[in-house]
Amino acid sequence: MAMGLSSPTPQLWWADFFGSEGTTVGRHRPGSCNCRIILRRGGASSPEKSGCCKRSWIVLNNRRSGRVKLKEKLGRDGLKECVDEVERQGVDADVRSYATLLRCCGKAKALSEGKRVHACIVESGLGGDRYLGNLLVEMYGECGKMEESRAVFDKIRQRDVFSWTIVIAAYAHNGYAREALQLFWQMRQGGVKPNMVTFVEILGACACQAVLAEGKLIHAIMVVDGFLSDDVGNFLVLGNALINMY
């Protein structure tokens, strides 16, 4: 007999297992509900209290299902409930959990919830984490808040190519071509080499007559650095970006 499946009238059914990242997760199954929830060693976040049956507290740390469900099936109200739960219950969220929430806030352009997640990250002592810092820059950029995005970027220590690319993309996507270009040149001057994604984003920013001359210069840099000759995949992606720019 499978544990719990044939119990008389169980209020809750738990099947504990350990996820790939070591986070204990499980399923809550009262009636037909089969929502995923977070479990913690030594205690669980109750589905009834967290609104699990409303699909609000879907597991954050499961790589295969949690993040996908959160992104694709969690509405704005559900996202708000998730953030409410993190604040109210003091859930021991980790970097992966916060990363998932930030991505969801960005995709949904949920600025209010994103700011609350930002506050939770700072309070948890993870404010100096570069990975979360990059995602905060991205989230604020997707919400159109470039002042906040830049403020977070300026506080990131030891910025890598991902940090620079994300902030360049944020400026480019919000129509600030010159600011994106300034950051691109600063990145190069600081010794950080752009990657293919960086070039795609900055070429997109150069797709206007006012900065086309700099776009041509970047095209020349790509040729010198071998981005248009070493890899067929790079050539196709960057070739399309160049066509769009010109």
C-alpha cells in the first residue's frame, strides 16, 4: 500500500523526498489537489495556511517542476501570496528560491512584489550575493525602473560579464541606447570581455541612426575578436543581430 494514498480520511498527505539541490520537497493532496509545496527538515510550511490549494505556494526549489510552474501557471495574485508567505512565516528561503521569485516578478512586471523580495534578500543577509544582484538588476529593468536597476548594479562587487550584460540589456530594452553604449565601453575598459549575448544586446541598442556609427565600430570589434568566424552558431545569431541593426 502506498503511504498515505489509502489512509481513511487524512487531512494532509505528505510524501517526502530530497530534491537535486538537497531541499526537502513534497506534495500536498487533500482531495484532488496535487500542489507542490516546500518542506523543511524539522518542519513544514502548511499548505492550508499558505494557500497551496490555490496554487500560491508552489515549490520554489525544484529545478524541473517548481520554477516552470511558478513562471507559467502562477498568476499575479499567486505571486503576491508567495511573497506574503515568505514575509509572514519567515520561510527559510535560499538563493534559488529568491532567484525564482525575482524572475517571476520580472516577467509579470510585478514591481511591488519585486521590491518586497528585494527587502527580504537584504534582511536575510544575501544582499551581497552577485547572482541575486544580477537578477535584481534584471527585475527592475523589466519593470522599467532603471534608477533602481542601476543602483543595484553599482553595488555589485566583482561584476562579471553577466552583470554587465544584464544592465546593458536593461538600458537597451528601455530605450536608453547611449547609456547602454557607455556601459559597454566601460566594461571593455575594465578588462571584462563581452560574450555573444553582450554583443546581441548592444547591437540591438545600436539599431537607430543616432548611434549607428558606434554600432559599426562594435561590428569591427566582433570581427577582430573572432566572434564571426570561430563558431557557426555564433555567426548565425550575431549575423541576425547585425542585419537587424543595419
